[in-house]
Amino acid sequence: MSQFLDGTPVECGSQSGSLSAPDFSLRLSMDCGQVFGWKWDGEWCTGMIGGCAVALSQAGDCIRYMSEPGTDPAAIASYLGLDEDYGRIIRSICVDGFMKRAVRAAPGLRILKQDRWPCLGSYILSSNNRVERIQSLVGRISVRMGKAHSLLGRLVHAFPEPGTLAACREKEIRSCGAGFRAPYLRESARMLAAGEVDLDSVAGLPYAEAKESLKRLPGVGDKVADCVLLFAFSMYEAFPVDVWIKRAVERVYFDSRDLKTREIHEFARSRFGRYAGYAQEFIYYYARRRGLE
């Protein structure tokens, strides 16, 4: 068994390498609430990228990876957002003192480029749910119904494919703790498996049309659609609005005046421009972890 320079063993039959990752925090990016299904074991975080099991760890400005054979390192870099001009993005959203504080509170936080169906399925399960419970729910569904991969001597379970979930009985999904979300997930999976909605086609649409296309799926409203477009389609103009974002925007920018979601969207596009979704993620993290000053 070979090793990294620090002595970390590399599993036989896997591939390994490293990526340059300046201005990047693996811990913040994985734990900020944007992605589900990844698990930490010490310094390593394990999950799925492009159908392959991948383990990641960070040492300074370097991301080390171990993965199943055939994994494209460029796909890992893209998933982590390392192919973006991060400095330009940060400069474009630091338009006031509050945003500068929010960005300083989460150095290296990046929006990931998640695989489309796992992201969509996870966010259908997120309705009226806490981050910790979503993580557990996604994990249970993946273990019971997803394909198992082996890496680092452990099983890594992929989120089940649409066809697999469509073939399940609703009560099987409910038994994982999905509750009222179970029929939404199952029917959305069926529609995707049947080609009634095509995620590859959604990727080629303008933001507004892409959002309406996703909203054809059961359990996908404005917030879920915006989350999926932001986190899986890199449509950075999307600005998901939940209770944390609504409270933060109203308190910081509107003297706590009650706003409609439409008004918050319009404000965000006007103030933060094409990277409004990046601003959203920093605001969300700051509001949940630091409170509002």
C-alpha cells in the first residue's frame, strides 16, 4: 500500500492525487448546509462525484483525494468550484459592510457543483426539515436503496437513481423517515425516469425557464428550485429564500420590514448582480452560525 507524503495510506485499487486549492475551505464548503450525503471520518470527507466514490482531505492550499479508478481529477476540481475565479466573485458581492463581515466569517466557502439528481432529490427531502435531519434522511435512503461503492475499506452509498426510487413502494421511502415528502420524491423520480422532465435540457435553459421546468416536479417550489439551480446547475443568479435569508435581508437592509419573497429576489439581483447566489450562501452561513449584528 502506497502513502501520501504525510504517511496517510492509499488503498490498493484506488487512485489518488492532489489539487491546488487556494482560497478554499473543504470543511466550510461541505458543512455549510448546501450538500448532503458526505460523511467525515477524521480529516477525510467521503461521498460521490459523478458516480464514483471519492474521499477528500485538505492540507493548507492542497486538496488530497482518493477515489475509485477512472475518476477524472478535473471533475473533482469542478465539483469543488476550484475552476471559478473566486477572487472576482468575492469582490463583486462585497458591496457593503455587512457582506464584508459575512465573507470574512467564512473564508474559503465555495458553492459546489453538485451532481444534478442527488442534489434535486436531497432538496425535495429538505422541505420543512432541519439540516441535520436532511443529512440523516439522505444517508438512510442511500444505504437502503442506493448502489454501494468501496473506498478506504468502507462502503460509500450513492443516492439511488430515479428508476430505482420510481420502482420502490411509497411506504419503503416513508420507512426511511421521509414522511410526507415520500410521494413527492417517488413521483419526481418517476417523471425523470420516464423522460417527462430532462435535467440535461434544464441546464441549457435561461434561469427563469429552468426554474419553471423544475417546478413541474412534485415537491419543487420556488425555494427548492432555486437551491437546485444554484448548487447543481451553477446558475448563480438564483437566490434561495428560506426563513434565515428572509430574516437576515429584512433586518440588515430593510429595518425589519416584512417583505414578500419576490421583493427579496428583486433586491438580491439588484444589489449583488450575477453572483447573488454566492452572496446568499455567505448570508445564510453568517445568519445561522454568527447571528446578525
